[in-house]
Amino acid sequence: MTSDVTATAVPPLLDLYRMMVRIRAFEDAAEVASQGGVSAYGKSSDGTAKVKGPLHLSTGQEAVATGVCAHLHASDYLTSTHRGHGHTLAKGADLTRMMCELFGKATGFNGGKGGSMHIADFSVGMLGANGVVAAGLPIATGAAHAQKLRGQGGITVCIFGDGAINRGPFLEALNWAQIYQLPVLFVCEDNRWSATTASGPMIGGAGASARAESLGIASTPVDGNDVEAVWRAAQALVATVRAGQGPRLLHAITYRVKGHVSVDLAAYREPAELAAALLTDPIARARQRFTEQGGDLTQLDAIEQAARDEVQAALATAGSDPWPAAESAFTDIQTTGAGQWF
């Protein structure tokens, strides 16, 4: 594998920690809201789920979103997956509006119509989560091609899972990006599970990095649960892509500590595997790193409390904000041109 990692800047650990715990607090609260259960965030008065339908949580994968998006501008683009809450927050989207979208409220990013798998906020360059595996890859490549044609700067980052590399759009997108030397950074968020199936036995060859390099796209592997390592790798790769040197791929190894969705107990997974993965939790590792550097843990505790408070306020807003008006069902739809849907 080749590497562009040469940057030596010191990662801003406190800022990275702040984003990771915001993502974790959001996911924890959203999980409970989808189950109608009890947590530090309380229980709904009737015990029913306030988020209708299961959620794809990114719990335990916070370091990838945080470390990569720390180097992006609002004018840069990002495409995500069905597991996109953390990516969206790290790109700068408003936490409260995202919670409102999950609740189906009119004040959500998509007016309550998109829900978890279709979160998008164009104002910060977040082009959308996507319920179709690998669908974000060609979207990102198209966005990067537009950036190159316009000549106004900016790059696109495409985050996708390890399951996506076995689908056709992966090859098509990387091939197009390489041929036209597009300003796109592909990030394989390799959490080692594809729904309820372990990814390893289903991937031929050496995986995402080898497939990228077979097309001439340099790949950089990184421990996706070490937020500082992700930050450093992404810093170098983003700088390379911005400099017009073509696409790159970051292969971040992480772990999906929750089930495929928020109501999936993941009984198909060996308990020992999960126990081992929990020892590499990115937030716990960042706390340890901060302590080793002589930091005061009360600072981190205050950051965590602020995140919980922010999420609690978002839940209250999402619970009280209005539902979409009935007539909004007839907006944001595709017309056939005959006028029968108006």
C-alpha cells in the first residue's frame, strides 16, 4: 500500500473529543427514541418510540467521521451511507434539526420526509445519506467532476462501508475519478460487518485498498478507532486532493458495536468479538491519550455533559415542534409533465 501521510501538525484532541462525544450522545438518544426505552435521556410518557422505524447507528465509529471531516470546509461536499448521522454532524450540520428530521417533524432538514437514511444539508455541503449501498460513490464522483469543471476549488469526500466494495458502483466511481483525476477522497469506513454477515469471507482479494490501487489510486490504511491517527492521515490526503493530484482512498478499520439497526440485538455475532472490539473504543482511547498528555479529565467530563445537554434540548425541541402540514405531501415530488399530481 502507498501512503501520502507526511503531515506533522498536532491534532486538536479536545476539539476531536468534543465532536466524538456529540455524535455518541446523539446516537445513544436516537437509539432509545426509536425503541421507546429508558436511558439517561428519559422515557417518553407513553413508552412508545418517537422515531418511527429502526435506525442505523454509528456508535463506536465516531473517530472516522470526526478525523476526516475536521479538514473539510462548508464548500466541500460529502456523501454518506445509511449509517450517516455521525458524518452529518461532523460536516457541520445542526444537531437539533437532525433530531427533528428523525422525529418526522416539519423543522427537520427534509421537512420530516427523509428520516434517518436521507439526511442532507446542502448548506454545509452534506449531499445526503443514502439507503442504497454504494449509491453515494457515483454521486460523489459526479459532484467532484462538477467541482473540477467549475474550477472554483473544493473537494468531495465519499464515505462508504466495506460492504459497498462488492457492488458495481464502487469500481465505476473509482475508475471514473481516476481517469479524470477528480478531486475526491474515498473513505472506506470498514466496520467489518455487512448487515448480518461478516464482511471478510465475502470480499475476494486484499479488499478496498488493493482494489483502489489496481486502478492507480493510492491508498492509505489507518486505525479507524484512533481519532488522532485518522486526523493525521486525512490531513495529508485532503491536502493532496486539494493540490490537484487526483483521487485518493483512506481505508479506516473500525467496528460496528451495535447491531445492523437499532432493534437488532446482533445475536449472530460472537460475544468475544464484541468484547474485544469494545476495548478499542475511540472515545475511551482519546480519554486515555489526553490523560497521558497530562490533561485534566474534568475538561473532558464537562465536554461530555455539554453534549448530553445539547442532545436533551434537541429531544425537547423535536418532541414539541409541529408535524408537516398535510399539503406538504404534494411538494418535493417528481412531475411526469402531465399535471396530474398537482
